[in-house]
Amino acid sequence: MENIEAIEKLKALIIENNLPQTDMSIFGIKCPYCGKSDRIRQLEPPEDLTEIIESEVLKLYGDLWRQLNPSAVRLGTCKFCLNPVELVLSEGRAKALDHT
Ligand SMILES: [Zn+2]
């Protein structure tokens, strides 16, 4: 799967399953897509969702997570424009996934 396709699938999955389901707000990180700095949420790693979403969806989420995030850094999403992003927490910023 191309990354661009994986990003679209992850975005759809986030919207359909209303992820993240726990409120993992992080403030002061600007969305690389829409520029809002109060809407970024951390996404739960797949292993934290085993009891929460159905296993078929979880498998896809895990596959997309590993493909888009091979170094196992954090992924997040913007609750305003709904795009998934890569979080670079040590630098306090978010990166667009399709620019890597
Ligand atoms: Zn955004």
C-alpha cells in the first residue's frame, strides 16, 4: 500500500471510530495542515485499543500504524481538519505524514 493510500485509510478509520477515544489533548502543537494549535490529540497505539474497537478494525489500524510509523513514534490527529499527523513530542511539533 502506498503511504498516501494508508493515510486516507487511517483518516477514515479515525473518523468512523471516533479516535482517539480517550481524551489525549496536547496543547501548543500546531497542526501542519490547518494551523490550529489547540486541536491536536494523541492517537492510542493499537495495543491500547484491544478492548475498545472490533478486532478487524484493530488489525487494519495496527497495519496502518506500523506502515506510517515504522520507528514507533507517536501518531496524532487534528480534531479540526481530521488529518493524522506524526508527533515529535521532544520538539513540540507535529509533522505531516505525507511529507516523509
Ligand atoms: Zn488540522
